[in-house]
Amino acid sequence: MRDAFRAKGHDAWSCDLEPGNSKYHLQQDVLTVLDRGWDLGIFHPPCTFLANSSSKHLYIDGNKENGRDPSRWHQLHQGAKFFRTLWETEAIDKVVCENPIMLGYAKDIIGDEPTQIIQPWMFGDPYTKRTCLWIRGVEPLIPTYPKWEDCRQALGLPVDAKPKAEVHYAAPGPDRWKKRSLTYPGIASAFADNWG
């Protein structure tokens, strides 16, 4: 995302507790830099405990009959509060928060429905990954390809081609969360084109 904005001449920075691969990356808690005069904040709060796909993990051994897993419920509440803090920051006028389809419990804590739901294929990447956007201060994204058929034709794919669900079938392992959280290049470019 940062690189897509920088490629268009914007002074864009990333911020994460994880190390980055650029001199334009701040390795620190994002809450400590919100008040630095940013004109647009695009946030990707961790979704591990917020995503609908995590619902079974709210229960001991992934089984609702075993009762709630108190640790997971606590992490759900913490994650939703962090999301809401970013979404409601008064330090930045234009805010976009990105997350996958969210648990109903998390949405209840956040208190707002997403403004827009997009797919990578809408922006030229032949994949599915329903992505929710909470948008404040800027207009919703304009899809390059409103229908999969438009994207398929533009990419010259066979008539029977379908968008791939590679994120959903990522192999288990320690880096699975990183692979599942990547932003497709077409979406990053669309953010920069529409909001830069």
C-alpha cells in the first residue's frame, strides 16, 4: 500500500510492530504516531481475532459445546477496541480501515458496518478475497471491473475461468497469517489512484 502511494509521488509511510523493508517504515505502535499531521490514514488492524473465519476458535478446542475460551474472547474484545480506536481517531480527517468479513461480536463492539466490500478481481487481480472497508472522509473506491466477466476478458482468461481463492487455501504454517493478510497490487493501486 505504501509503495503504491509513493509510486504516485505521495509522502506515504507504513507503521507496524513488525519490521519493514523500507526506510519509509516506522516500526512502532501506530497509536504513538497518529497525531503527526497525516492527511489520510489507511489502517489494516490485525484480523486474527476479528475475522468471521476465527469464530470456531472462540470456543475450547473449536467446539461450541465445550464453552467459551476466555482468552480468545478477551483477544476479540482487545482487537475490536483497537480497530475502533483507529476508526474513530480525531487526529486524521480521512480514514480507511480494512478487514475481512468480520464476526458479528466484533462488529457489535466496533459499532459500524463497513462502507464497502471489494474483491481483488474488481481491480485486475484474478483472485477472491472479500475485503471490507470502513471509509470516512473520502469516497468509496470505484471498481475497474464491476463484474468478474469484465476482469476475465481484460486479462484474456478462458471463458470458463473463475477467480482463484488462494487466500482461503493457504497452507498451514507459521507464516500463513502473513500470506493471508497481503494486499493485492491492484487494490493498492486503486487506493492510490482514488485517494491519492
